[in-house]
Amino acid sequence: MSESGINRRDFLKVLGLGGSSLALTGCGNTDVQSGVEVVMPNVHPEDFVVPGLSVFYASTCTQCGSACGVMGRVREGRVLKLEGNPESKISGGKICGLGQAAVQAQYNPDRLTQPMVKEGDKLVPTTWEKAMALLDDKTGPKSGISGEQFAFVTGATSGHLKALIQNYMDSLGSKNHFVYEAVSPAIGFAANRQVYGVDMPRLHLDKAKLIVSFGSDFLGTGASPVHFAREYAKFRKAPRGTLVQIEPKMTMTGANADRWIPIIPGTEGVFALGVANELLNHEEYVRATSPDIVALVRKYDRETVSRATGVRPELVAHVAALLWEKTPSLVISGASAEGHVHGVQNAMAIQLLNKILGNVGKTVDGQAQSPFPQIAPSAGSFAALKAMNDEMGGGKFKAVFIHGANPVFTAPSFMGFRENLRKAPFKVAFVDAIDETAQECDLVLPILTAVEDFGSHVAWYQPEGVEVSIQQPLMEKLHADTRSMGDIMLDLVKVRRAEEYKAWPDFFSYLKTAVVAVKPVVKYTDTDEHFWYDVLSHGLIQVDAPQQEVGANFAAAALDLSSSAPVQDPKFPFYLIPSERHNFRDGRHANLGWLQESPDPLTTVVWDSWAEIHPKTAASMGISEGDYLEIASQNGMLKVKAYLFPGIHPDAISIPLGQGHEALGRFAQGVGVNPFRILDPVFEKSTGEIAMYGTRVSVRKTGSKETVVKDEGPYNTQLGRKLVVTLPADVAQLSKEI
Amino acid sequence: MSITNLLNNWSFYRNKRPYRGQYDLNRQYGEYKWAMAVDLDICTGCNACTTACYAENNLPVVGKHRFEHGQVMHWIRIERYWDEKMGEFPEQGTSFLPMMCQQCEAAPCETVCPVAATSHTNDGLNSQNYHRCIGSRYCSANCPFKVRYFNWWNYPSTAWPAPLEDQLNPDVTVRTKGVMEKCTFCVQRLSEAKSRARTEYRLVRDGEVLPACAQACPTGAISFGNIVDPESKIAKMWKNQQVDLYKDMQEKDNTVRGYRILEDLRPFPSVMYMERVRDAEA
Amino acid sequence: MINTFEEREVEVERRFVRKEKDIREDIAWAKINSDVLRSLERPRMLFWVIFLGSLALFMFGVSCEIYQYETGLGVANLDNPQVWGLYIATFIFWIGMSHSGTLLSAILHLMHADWRKPIYRFAEAMTTFSLMTAGLFVMVHLGRVWQFYYVVAYPNERWTWPNFQSPLVWDATAIFTYLTSSMIFLYIGMIPDLAICRDNATGFRKRFYTFLSLGWMGTDRQWANFRVTYLTVACFLIPLAVSVHSIVATDFAVSQQPGWHITSFPPYFVAGALYSGCAAIITLFIVLRYVFRFEEYMTMPILEKTAKLTFAISMVWTYLNLVEYSATWYGDDMYAKQALIYRATGDYAVFWWSMNFLGSVVPFTLAFKKLRNHIPTMLVVSILLNVGMWLERWMIVSPTFANGIYPWTMDHDQWPAWVQWGMVAGSFGWFNMLFMLFCKIFPSVSMYEVKEMVYHRSLHTKAHGEPSVNHELAAEGGTAS
Amino acid sequence: MIHRLLAVLSLAFLCGSAVNAEPFVQGGPIGSQTSDGYNALGPVVQQPIDFPHYRHAKDMGINCMYCHTGARRGYVSVIPREDKCIGCHQNIESVKDKPRIKKLFEYWDKKEPIPWKKVNDLPDFVRFNHERHIQRFYFRQDRPVREVCGYCHGDVANMTVDRRVKSLSMGWCVSCHEKDHKESVTNMKTSHGPNECWQCHK
């Protein structure tokens, strides 16, 4: 047992006690007084603790997968606020709203504070002893469970917890670790692997003079929004880059574009090939492109493309002209281009532009090759859940563990996941608040939140070198009966491999040993203890690693999008766009009040779901704002208020993801609707991922109406006031600015 | 303010504000004038600043019903405007405008408060004193930017169900019902930084202290600093953008992006905005 | 047949100067006393109906306030741009109503307009009570009413002072001064009458009126001092009345809100104030005349004169109103123009147009003599005029907030919650209740001045040879006056 | 006319305020050490241990800031941490069996904090900065520590358990803030404290 670890926790405990009397400043006394309030001195604190002064600790944000380095402001034993860690190459001292809200997850009034066990239909509190005994009974050596009969569903994981989970699976002899993310980058990864030979290339936004983004919301929801936002800021400085966004529904990135082009969902690849065709009018591009691809691309002339995509033909040429003019450029594909049956093809057609323009190696580059494969991130996919669901439906699993994912909420209803889950006799959820999946489980174990726990993370998008982000507790655990996920996993591993793991009494010591082992890689020469404290105080280990090789392999056959035209069904005339909100992602953060009250950037709606519909379409259907619409697919129906939104293709309807919870506490429950439920079983053909944008819906006005709760007033323009002024780029002289 | 102080400094208080020389590195308590610059070209509208403000300044989450009634308490809000001349689609994207208290030099809210609960500080902030406020809401009525938020309900009793109250920042008062509140440029951070600097016999260094919004902003669209110090980044930016704190009508080149909002009303805001740029040829 | 100069003069006066007499000149002084004193004892049943109804309304208003005090102003459904709502609108309304009392009692007193004498007392009482009502609204609308004393300039342990730049401080000072002055004025003018009450009362009432009448004996010296004092206070009150509503107008005019930032606001407010006050006097005139059986004192000619006065003021108000609109329309203040267009066409259009109709068109009924002398019509018209004037105040306060300078925070959906309406209703209850109590406790017709009026009138007619009163009888009636 | 009136008025006030900060006098009955007219004796506070300030600060001559370590570097002067007491007292054998010291060791053995009562407790919304006052008057102006602390806290060195002796009202704070104080020992220039709401109100 490490001395320092114990000391640290003790000191936090004492501070917590001393700080409690300061909790509600301003609600306390309002007069000068004597002998009323009690002030508790610290008993034996660390030297640098001065009451009334805050201390910052470096840690890692786990609200999304980008693993930003953060600093927590700690005062009197409570973490009050998170800021970006300037040393982190990912966050660069900045932080997004979602990250800020991590402290609210910590103090959430609806947190699970004790283990729960299912009795009859209800979850009732139990003790850790009983819970662990039950676990042992059902999954221990005596239960006779085989590896085949055991499944572990997690969200995307990385770091040492991932390694530990892997070890646990190994100890059971199980290969059923399903990594599931409801909104996953798997299709893009597949395309990248085919084209570049890597999951994700490094994109140099700041080096590009023109970015053409096909539905990639890199500023809001992409691989690493804070990092891309910083790159974007550099991209906008002199010489100012131009952003062209092509997508069916305006995302936050689209809102910042110099040119936003609405397109029929799913035809982005065709558009890209059309642009390629225009580009190939330039001889030098033809020379650099293989003849079979040239031959293929030639089929996509302006008019054909325009017919397929619904974009005016001159715009195809215009985008091509821009690409010709401004080099280097960068072409990015994103979720709305990839979430289709032919998503991989779309993405590859889009990446083809990078190849033609010679961007590969300039603005598209390789990430650093991580020297630690064990803790490298495993990105989640929908296919994993599908496979698991199919096996579970067959009654194969005797025990299912779920951590970091909420498949009952996020799985489309056609999968019947909830029913299949009920077929498994023993389900365990590791959560910090009871969500829909935990409600279905037989045992629910309360775990620590990210700001209370140790951990390590590796992001799958690494801007510079490899950053192993270290997560350390910013405060003593708030609820006595909660436990670290790592501690639980370590206990479980020890059930079968006690001997191998006996050196580590807890996850902290396990992590410390593992981190210290990195010392030679980063050529650190001082003692282990120093290294460990160094790592903790910086919150990260920065490793210089060689860059991955990036190829550029395109096969004409794989690019042929001639059969990709969307199937028209008069019963379901609209394309459904389940858009991902930058603060909500797949809905796991819906229980945070700050995020619920933070207006959606484009519609400014709060505390609700809404259906975005183009004003022209709305006018033709007699819909006005606040009208309840029935939006039905073949697999379900949602009743949701209309919001008239000009930034959407007239044939599309968009409902944001993340709301519509039946559980997850007072802030999330009963707010809005869940569009995951009505998704159709449309799959990307080569990866088996669900095609998020492939669902077709019908829209019907119900006749009832309710105010849309939003920040926006009755007018959405400036009414002639000089509030936001726009200056043409050729007039502005950004280079002369400071 | 005591009467003695008022009379001693009569000429100072009677002066038309702002006047040149009001802030001066050599004048005691005049060595700071906090100012901000917001680059609208790189503001992406992501709301990180709003959430940071909630975290830093103990803003209550009011809930759907009260939000619907316009009783929301966001000290900084992101406004989204569509182009008036927009056709069928917003082809040039949209315009985001982070709007917080402009800390006007000739603040319309200050003159009308009956109890002087809102008044100008030495470092050019527009202070709001919750304990003096009687809730006449005249300041909000007179604020052209409408960035003052009134506590219509008793939020301390409802907005932080335990243990959410443990997150509250002890440096910032939790406001009870019936008082006005607004953006303070995170004065609790400024005070701490000023105190630290004075102990070390120096001025606050450029970039040493930032409000929560500026610190969080992922693109760095919000800059902040002491405009009195000619070496500070913010002073250079204002100068470069040809925006003069003391002028109500700026004479600037049309290639320069800086401007202040609603200058025609002559409030002399301390926040300079920089025009959004759009590539007209794209 | 007009033969002599005297005859012609009488005829001219009969036809043109005094078509009808304001008051019968043959009323005995004793009858005046007994008629007025009777009002302190047995009013008609309607008195109790009004009183109890008002009390109930007032209690409802009080419960609204308790609810709001406990819960926060959110229950009134005010919100960020719409910070004031009905409270401030009704506040101006009541402040405005107070002005006509001063007009009748002080201004017309200085101008020796005799006809004011039977009605000025209740008008002055109306001034006092409407000011008190207005003061309540200031309290009700404060977020932290328990800290109200921060507005008052007094040395304190915090070493703080109110902000003398703020129109609200001027307001508080002006209203408080006006309230105290008009209470003093009301009281001073009542002293001779209180002495009559004292002489006719028994029991605890005797003690009560004895205390209040300050030993009034009706000596020449007392009368001389009384006249001087009364005149002085009247002179003091007139500029005060004008300044009070001008200051209330500056609450708006010094602010930057579009539709408020208008130079003509002070006279506009004063005109509006006199207007609504005169209309209220007509209403109360009719009510009192019936309830206390004052038909002989509150005569039709007096009503007609009041109506003519109201008509004149309404035209002044209409003119200033049009000045405001045209100045905004032809000016180049974009914000104010948009706000004006919003008022005329937006969510408040119905109220705005009815305000203009009630304020500028309905008063034309007062141009017709037949209607002026028709009591039910006058009752309805006077109430309508006041509804119009209340709407005017609301139209000043609310639409401006709904459509202010800043487009993002414009708020068109706000509608006052029942708490606000309850308190507006409660204020009417409170006012009526106080007013009715006053009329029950104090002589609401000035006895000594009616006697003067009768006396002057009779002297006048005697000089011109018309049938005269029995002066001995009259002299017997006026015991102490 | 008005200007002349103002001039006369301001002259009158100036005469009143020209006096420098009241000198601090040691000893005497508590509350009488400065005659600024704001003496307000607070209630006698029952503390868990009757801490003898006179023994430490007077008899032993220990600087206030030896224990109240926060005063020179933060907003709060800080109630000394428990190991600070123990650090000395475990080596002072002579008083080890005194009842107060025994009580101290009881708390220490249990590792429990001592629940002291706040004596000079300002309203929660006041941001009083000990650091600024100590830095200005103790370090820069080089006044004796008992005077610097004593101006607000009274002659604590003559008290057992601390007792509030000043009103600590806003007017009292302002009364000192508007007086002119010398900048430092060497610099004869004077200046007054900052005078604005946010200086103290959170």
C-alpha cells in the first residue's frame, strides 16, 4: 500500500470536514456576529493548503472520448470548477461546455449512492458485501460459468482500466467484450483504413487554406472538438482560410461556414465525385490520378450530380474552382455523409478529393504510433452491440456486465434489446446514476465519477505525439458507499488470479505501477516516486512517437456510387436526421442541468426535443412553430414540436439525439423524445454499422400546439441594428491585426 | 460612498465620463481598466463560455417552465441571428454573438439605480452590489443590451438540491430572490489577482487573470485584459482595431473590424467586438 | 321686456353668465350643517355595499401581495425584459389621479372659482388616498420591499446614501412631499368644519373632533390666520403637484427605452394626470351625490362645469399625445419608431387603439350639453375615460419592454399573471375603502365654504333685486363659523 | 453660491477627516485601545478550550502571524492547524498536565478538529482581505504587529479568549478607508483605501 496515496486521501477527508461550514456563501449570516458559527481547523494538512485559497490539480476529462487535459479547482476539499490544462496538447488550456459540466455530474442529486439489487421488479438498496457475494455467486469459479456464457458491454475504453477489463475477460476465458458506442466513428474508420491504412489520419486544419467538409461537425461533436476548435481559430487567422460545408442539416460547423450547401442526405459521395470530375479538367490532376478512377469520375458530370444531389450544377463547379484556387486544402467527411448504406463508399469518394488535390502528406497526415498497444483506445461500434444482441437473444449469456454504455436507451427499438437483455439471467451495471439499462439489471453497482477516481486515458485522435492522460481524484469521494470501477475490476480479477495481482491492493497502486513502468519510454531519470508525482502534477505523459505511415489507395470499383440513389417510398417521404448535439452526444449527459439549460447553438431550444423543418416545407404543410408533429418511421413514431429552421434540406426532418430518457434522474426524465427508437434497420453494407441517416419518415401535423422553449426572441434577425457586422474577406486585413 | 469622500473628490465625480486621463498608470486606483475583445469571426457559438459562467458564478438552473417565462439567468448568452437578406437557405452560415454585460463607462444602469447598488468601480467595472439592491429593476429597464437578470424566485432554496450546493463557488454570493445580477467580468478573480500583484509591488500581468468565459473559450475568441497598460494584448488590440474607449463615434478604416455595439446610445461599452468575416466569393 | 340697465344685466347674467345657478341661494345655514352632518350618520345602503365590496377587493389584493412576498416576483409573471408590468402602470395611474384634487382645491381656489367649493373637499381627499395607493405600488413592485428604507437619505452606520442622480429618488422625495403637503392642506381646510362636527357630536366622537379641531372658535383672528395659512399651503401645493408628475415622467423620459425617451413627457404626464383626475372626480361626484344625498350641493351646473373642464383637459392631452406620435414618426430614432409601430400593430394593438379611442374620441360626448347633464351617461363616460387613461399608462410601460432596443430579448408573449391583476383590483378596493371611510368620518362637503358661496350668491342677487334669503335664519345656523 | 456652500461644507468635512488613523494604545480595558467611536464589545464566547492569548502573545511574545499564518498571504487569517499547536506543546513538558493542554491532546489523539467558535465573524458576503492590510501596515509601513492587528481586533495580547471589540460595521470600515495613510516608512506620500462596492462586497 502506497504511503503517499493514503496521505493524500486523508488530507482530502480532513479538508472536506473543514470546508463544509463554508459551503453556502451568501446564504449564511448577513450580520456581524460572534460565537455563532464554528470554524474547524485542519488537523494535519499538506503544507500548501491554505484555507480560502484554491489549489489546482491536473486531471483528465472523461465526458467524451477526446481525453482533454483539465485542471480542477479545489477549495476546502471540494472540486468547484474545471479548466483546461495548458500543458495538454489536446485541450491546450481550453475546455468545452460538456467538460465543464463534469463537476455537475459529481454533485448530481440523482447519483447512485449505494449498491442496488433487483427484488421482484424493483431495485432495492443492498450492501457491498452482499453485492460482491452475489457477484461471486453468479460469476465466480463456483458458478461454473464459462467464458462463452459471459458478456461485457462497455463504451469506448482506453487506458489501464481497459487493460484490466481485458485481463478479467482473459481470466474468465471469455472473448465477449463488446465495445459499443451509439454514435460511433466506425464507418469513417473503415473508409480510412481502406484508403489511408490507418483508423484516423491527423488533419491539419491550421495548414489548410480551404476546408471542404462533407457533414463533419468537427467543431461540435467530432473526434476532438476542443482541439479542432483551437485549430479552427488558427485556420481563421491570416491568411484566413475558407470553410465550405456540405450537409443536409446545418451543424455547428456548418453555421460557421463561408458557404453552406444543403444536399440530399446520402448523396455526398456523388457530389464529391462530381467535384472530382470538375477538378480533372485540370491536366495536372489527371496526371496524378489512375486512369480507371478518371474513367469512373468522368461519369459524374454536373447535370447528373445536380439531379442526384439536389444541388445547383454551378455549385459543383464552384466548389471545384475553390479547390483549384486555394491550396493546400483539406476535405473531410463526417457523420452525415457516412451514416448511409454506402457510407464507406461515400467517405472514400470524399477522401478521393484529398488524393487528387495532393493533400495527403500535407494537410492529411499520420498520427503518432502509440507505443502502448495495451492501453490504446478501442473505439466502439454498433456492430458490436448487434452481434451481442443476436447472441443474447439466443439465450447464450448467463451473465452480462454493462459499463459506460446505455444500450437500452440507445439501441433502436427494432433490435428488441430490452427484451433480449431480460433473457440473460444475471445482469450487472456499473453506473454513477441509474439509467435505462441499469433499471433492467439485477445488480447495480455505484461507481465513482471521473473527478473522484484514478485512471488513465488515451484519445484516439492525437494531435501531437501520444498523450497518455492521467486522471486523478480532485476530491475525496462524496458518497461513502461508492467504489472505483478499477477497484471493483481488480477485485474481480483477483477472484481467479489472486496470485498474479496480489501486489496491488487497489486500482491506485495498479495504475501507479503501470505508469511508473512507462518511465524508460519517456527517458525519465529520476526516482519512481518523482516520476509519479511529476505525472500527477502535469496530468499527462507526453510520448514522442514515430508517425504512422499514411497511404492513398483508391480502387475505382469501390468508389462506384451509381447504385446509391436513395430508395423512394411515398409513404415515408422525409429523410430523418438524428442529429448529435455537441453537449448531449448519445444522451448520457442529459442529467446535467447546465447542459439542459445551455441553449442549442442553432435553434436555442432548451430542455426539450424538437423537429427541425424547413420553413418552405412547413408552409406547404401548414405547420408553424410549436405544432406537434407525428414523425413516424416503419419502426415507431415520435410526437415532437416543430421548429422552423432554414438550415435544413426541405426534404429532411431533424430530431436531436440525447433526450427522451425514462430514467437518469430529475433533470433528464421525461424531457423530449428519443429518436434512436424509431431508426430503421438500415445498415452500412460493408461494416454492418447502423446507417444513422438512412431512416425515412412521414410527418403529420397533430393539431395540438405548445410554445417552444427557447432563448431566441420573436425576431431572429437584427432588425437593422448593428449587432453582428459581416465584413467581406477580401476587405478585411487580418494580417495587420494583432 | 461617504459624503466626505464625495466632497473631497467632487471634481472627479462631477466629470463627464469617460474622460481622457480617467485611467492612468500613475493615478492611484486608476491603474486598471478591464476591457474585453470578442472576435466574432472565430466564435463558433459552442456555449462553453455560458457553461463556464454557470460554474464560476453560481448561476441557478431555472428549469424549463421558468425559461419559457423568460426568467433564465445566463450572464453570458450566445445570440444567433439569421441574415436579414437570407434566401431560402442560410448560405453564409449564421451569426453568433456572445452578449454579456458590456461594463459601460457611461452606464445607463448606474445613474438610475435609486440606492446606488450599481456603480462604477475604480477599475472601470460596473459593479452590482446584491446586498444594497432593493429590486426596483430600473437598471434592467434602462439597459439597452438587456444583460441584467433579476431573481424572480428564491433560487437558493430550489436550484441546488443537495449535494449540488457543494459545487457553489464560495467567492461569489448566492443571490436570493428580489435582487438584480449580471456579469461581473469575474470580479472575484480580478480582486484576487490585484491583491496578489499589490503584495508583490507590481501590476497584474497581462494574461495573469481571465474571466471564466475567456479562459474556457476553445477558440480563444474572447480576449481580456487591462487596457491602461499599453503593453497588454488587449490595449494593442483596441488600438489596432481603432476603437477608442473615450469616443462614442469611431472614425476607423473600413478594413478594420473593431466596433462596439449600440454606440449610438453613447454608453461607451468596455467590450469591443470584431466583425465576422465571410468569404464572399465562396 | 328689458327696460333698464339693471334688468338687462340680470337677463345677460341669466342667459349667458349663469344659465343655472350653481347652488340655491336660499339654503339656510342650519340646513347646510344638518345636511352635511347627516352624511356622517346615515348614508344610503349603497355606501355599505361599496365599502364592503372594496374591503373584499382589498383583502384579495393583500393576499396576492403576501403570496408574492413569500414566493418572489416570479409569480407575477414578470420576466427579463418585461420587468415592470402593471405595477408601475397602475402606480402612474394613481399618481395621476391625485392631481385633480389639487387642481380643484388649490388652483381654482386661487382663481376664485366659486363653483369648486362644494366638491373640492372630496377631491382633495381623493388626492391623498390615491397618493397613498400609488405609494403602495412602489412597495409592491420592489424585489426586496423589506429594504425599502435604503432609498431614504438618512445618516446610517453603513455610511451610504441613496443615488441622487436616480429619478426614483426624486420620485420618492417628491411623492412623499406631495403626500404630506396635501394631507396638511386637506386637514387645514377641514378645521372649521371639524369644529361644527365637534359642536354637534356626543360621546367619543366629541372627543375625537375636539382633538382634531384644535380649539377652533371662529374668532376673527383665527379666521384671518386660517385664510393666510390656507392660501400659503395652496400656493405651495401647486408647483409641487406639477413637479410630482413631471418627475414621474422623468422616470421614463431620462431612460433610453424607445417610446420613453421623449422631451414632451412631463407636460404629457401632467395633462394625463389632470385628465384622469377630473374624470375620477366626476365619477365620485355622482356616487357621493347619490350615497350621501348631496343633490342640493353637488348640483348639475357644478357637474357640467367639471365636465367642461375635463373636456378641455382631454383636448390638451390629445394634442400632446399626437405630438408624441408625430415627433416619433418624423424623428430619426429607429428604435422609437419601431416601438411605435409595434404598439399600433403588435400584440398590444387592441389596447393601444382602445386607449386612443377612449382618451381622445369618447371625451367628445362631453361637448354636448344634453349628455353633460345626463347623470348615467356621465357616470359611464367618466369611468370609460379612466379606463382609457389606465390603458395609456399600461401602453407606456409594457409594449416598450416587449419591443425595446435589443432584438434578441424582445418578448411578445408576456401577459400579466393573476397576481398582478389581483393587486390592481386590490388597489381599487383599498382606495375606495379609504375614501368611503373618509366620507363617513369627515364632512365631505365643505360646510363653511358652501355657506360662503350661498352668502356671496345671495349678496349678489340682493344687489340685483332678486328674491333673497332670510339672513337672520342663516346666521343662526352657523353657530361657530 | 452653491459652489461656495459646497466649499464650506467640504472644508468642514475635511477638518473632520484630516486626522490620521487613531493611534493604538496597548493595555487598558478591552475596547478602549482606539477612541474612534466604534467600540462595540461583542458577547463573551465560550470556546472548547479557553485559549490564553495573553500567555502566547504577551508573555511569550509570539508574533500573531506565527499561528495565524494566512493573514499575510490570503483572505482568511486562518485558525491554526492542530499540528501547529502540537508541534510546540509536545516539547513543553512543564505545562503538559494543565487541563487545557490535556484537552488539546485529547483532540489530537482522536485526530479530531477543535470546533472553535468564530469571534470576528463578518457577514458571508464580505470579502475582507487580511493579506492587504498586513502587507500594507505590517510589512510596508513597519508598524508593530500588535498595533496592526489590534486596530480591528483590540488588544488581544491582554485577553484570554478573544472577544470582539469593534463594531466591524460598514461605516467603520469606510471611516478608515477614506483616511489618508502613509504609503510606507520611507515614502511620506499618503493615500487612502479603495472606496468602491466590489472591494468588499462579493
